Amino acid sequence: MSREDVVELLYIVAFSLFITGLHMLRGPRTAVRGNQIAAVGMAIAVVATLLQRQVGDWILIVVGVAIGTAVGVPAARSVKMTAMPQMVALFNGVGGGAVALISIVEFRASGGDLALRSLIPILFAAIIGSISFWGSNIAFLKLQEVMRRGIRTPKAINAGLLLIAVALAVIIAAGSDSELLFWLILVSAGALGVLAVVPIGGADMPVVISTLNAFTGLSAAAAGIALQNTALIVAGMLVGASGSILTKQMAEAMNRSIGNVFFAGVGAGGAAALAAPAGGGTARSTSAADVAIQLSYARLVVVVPGYGMAVAQAQRAVADLATELEKRGVEVLFAIHPVAGRMPGHMNVLLAEADVPYEKLKEMDDINGEFARTDVALIIGANDVTNPAARTVPDSPIYGMPILDVDKSSSVIVLKRSMNSGFAGIDNPLFYDPKTAMLFGDAKASVSDIVGEVQAL
């Protein structure tokens, strides 16, 4: 068996492990093992790549691997779950940036004299990789709340930047070997990535992250075609396909198109002050003792987690509350909206971390029919995904978005720090509903107080 045959065999083993690992990510019980299996696949792919005859400077490769390990491992181990969306955005951006760098290196190394079958994928990888890198960095800044306000940019500017990048790519593909044109492609695509993500409101960040993830996968697959690297092609297509499917599912869950997400700029103008609805009404506050009584004598309690739970790291306290209520014969379920939190599956991961049984986590379509028989809906920092304005206010930016029907419950309790609006920056009339009571304070402290009161009953 030749060295080339060994390399191809190792690549087949590697992407088989990628597929197996991805399959196991469907549920929290197998997700950790799935990640480990995919990591083994990546290690095998790296070894296979290094076995090829045309490998370059080994010292640079070792230095690169050492730097990546020194940065990546501590960062991944120390990151808090609340900052996981930012970490995902950064890691995704690194992937897109790596592909963009590969494209320029390949173009320079060839002196622009590449066959079209390699040149076209390289140009595609340059455009999409650059968009993904810069767009992901903007997503990180917005999730980190370093960049709080969006800047509206005319759609014509974005369209013009894309047209420039494509036109330059066509010129190079037609025979130009100008390195300057290639750099201009990277610059125009990077500017498009920045300007496309800057106007987008925080409520849409899960869809943005998923879309950029798909972009990175597609650009990596294109680079794999140019480099004739089987593992890179398969891995890139897996990421691109899964990211595209997830993006479509989340957009459908919000009853919006991908174009609307990227061009409507929901919540981009910053948080608006919360005021009582036009018909009047006052928000009613409550205490942990009163909440404990309501919960303890309920038949069905539905917990609705949101980003406020993540910020307070209240998931374990919430799990303890569910356990205490179940000891008293109360049925406890968890309602998970597809875009709750700031990344896909954010709430699922947090609750799985707290050992909440997976069968108690109910998706929106499964739980909405249960709210009519729910005695108490306990909302923990989930503002926008419970906002009835999505059904009743035609001029609301979230109008038409499917929400969790918590307002159909007999009673609603909302845990919040204050009366400020959610990440989408819009009013929530649910807070003024006569059946709603507000428990103000840090979510973890509030839930812990409720647990203590339940135990004392």
C-alpha cells in the first residue's frame, strides 16, 4: 500500500468519525462522547495531512499547533456558559479567517497561475471566508455588548460590496494574475461581513451565528476542493449543511426569512424604555414566599428559561426547585423556544449541565398546547420569546414570530432584575397582565429563596 493510499484511508476514517460525532450531538446524553469522537477524527485528519509528501516547513507547523493548543484549550476550559455564544462566534471566525488566509497563500504561491478547477474554489473560499471572519468578529462584539448600537447601512452598499468582490473574482478567473485584485476581494468581502452584521439586533444573533457557521463550512469545503483534500471537503460540507439546516429551522421558528433577519435589523436601535400599554395597567410585584405557595399547590408548572437564567448561572437552582416541587406531586416541565438565549440550543445545554432530565425539555410546538392547563408559568429572564406583541401588535418588529403561549396559563410569574426591555429592545405587555406577577432580583438568588420557602412549607 502506497503512502497516498494510507493517507486516503486515514481520511475516510476521519470523516467517518466526523459523521458519527455529529450524529451523537443530537442529545445531551451522547453529546460529550460525540465531541470526543469528532476530535479523534480531527486528530487523524491532521496526521494524514502531515503524512503527505508535499508537507512544507515542519517547524512552522509545530509552532502553529502549539500556539493553537496553548490558546484554545485554556479558553475552552475556562469559558463560562454565559459566554459560550461569544466563544462560538470567535472560533467560527477563526475558521473563516484561516480559509481566507489559505486562499491568498495558494494564489501567491502559484503566481496566479492556477487551473480554473482550483482557482474558482479558491476565489469562492476567499469571499465567503472573509465574510465569515469579519462577520463573526462583529457578532462577538455585539454578544459581548462591546458594540451596543447597530449602524444602519443602505442595502445598496452591501449589494455594491458583494458585486465588487464577485466582479474582481471574475476578472481574476478570466486571466488576471494581479495579487492586488485578490487583496481587494478580501477587503470588499470583509467590509460586507462587517456591514451585514452590524445592523442586526441581539435577538437575531442565534440565526446569525448559525448562518456564519454555515458560511465557514462552505468556504472550508471550497478550499478542500482547491487543495484536493478529501477530509477538508467532507468536514466543510458537514458544517455547511448542518449550519444551513439549523439556520432554516430557526428562521421558520421565528416566522421570518433569512433575508429579513439580515436586513430588518430587529432590536438594532438599542433598548427602548418600557412603558405601560396604551390601555393602562401596572406591573405587580410579588415575593419569594408568595411564589413558593403558588408553585407548591399547583398541578402543572412550566418553567420558561431565557438568557437571564444564563447570566445569573441559575440553572442548578432551577433544577433544585423542580426537584422540590416534584416531591410534592407537582408536574414540572421546561418550555424551550428555538431562539431562547444567544446561540442555538443555549437553554438545552445549560439545563443538561444541571442534570435536568432531557424528556422534561419541551420544544415550542410540543409545549404550547399545554399552557391552557398550566397553573403557573415561571419565566426566568425570557422576554422576547414570551412577548404577546408578536401576536397582537402589527407594527412590532417581532410581529408574526411564534412565541411561547405563557399568557394562556392561569398564572404567570416573571423573574427579572428590573423592568428593562429584552435584547430585542421592545416592550412586553405581558408584564402588565393582571395574571402576571414580577419577582425582581438576581435570578439565582430569587430561585434559591423560592426553594428555601418551598422547603419551609
